[in-house]
Amino acid sequence: MSYGVSAALQAAVFQHLAADADISAATGGAIYDAMPPGAVPDTYVTLGPEEVQDRSDISARGAEHRFTVSVVTDTAGFAKAKTIAGAIGDALDGPALTLSRGRLVSLNFTRAVARRGDNGAERRIDLTFRARVEDD
């Protein structure tokens, strides 16, 4: 197994989302791979948890990464969060991401969960994606 491609995959996904005009406009550029200190904007996107499994074979070392991208907003209702989540799904629908290490074989949406936060005001949508990578 190779976990070595993980940082390169995260950086490529982050850069791809940050460069997307629709996502950037809808979030005011609030796209994080680590939450900033202090107050956060009313609406933001963050890269979240990741699970990785070995997918090496005789021809290459590889892994399957299942990672979460979350949309969080204090805006009433789910409309804004769903619009942003849709844009994220579109942006990550089979892009040709260039990684600084290894290569992306495939990237697919697998599921989404929309829910209210504990305080009832926050809306959150967690999108899960599956990426298959090979390490050089």
C-alpha cells in the first residue's frame, strides 16, 4: 500500500475547488483544508475526513481514498448549501487532476448526507468521493 499520494491528492482537490469560479463566488473564497483561527464565515467549504485502503496490484502500488468535502452554512434552509454542493460535485466529476506525486486513476462521487447542526441554525452537507490513485 502507498499512503504517499495522500498529501498530493488533497492539495490537488483543494486547488481545483479553490480555482472553480462558481464555488469561489458562492463561498466568497472560503474554502479550507484547515479551519482558520477565529471566526469563520457564514458559509464555507472544508476538506474533511479520509479513509484509505490498499489497491496495489502486480503492476503498481496504489490506493483507494474515500474523502469528504463539507459545505457548512448558517443560511436558513438548504438551498444555498445544495447549490454549492452541486457545484462541488460538478467540479469533481472526473477532472484530470495533476498530482505532485503519483497519478489519479479515477475520481467519483459516492454519496452525500445533508443535515441540520445541533443548534438548528447550521446546515451541513457532507459529500463523499472515491479516488483511485497509483504511486510512481
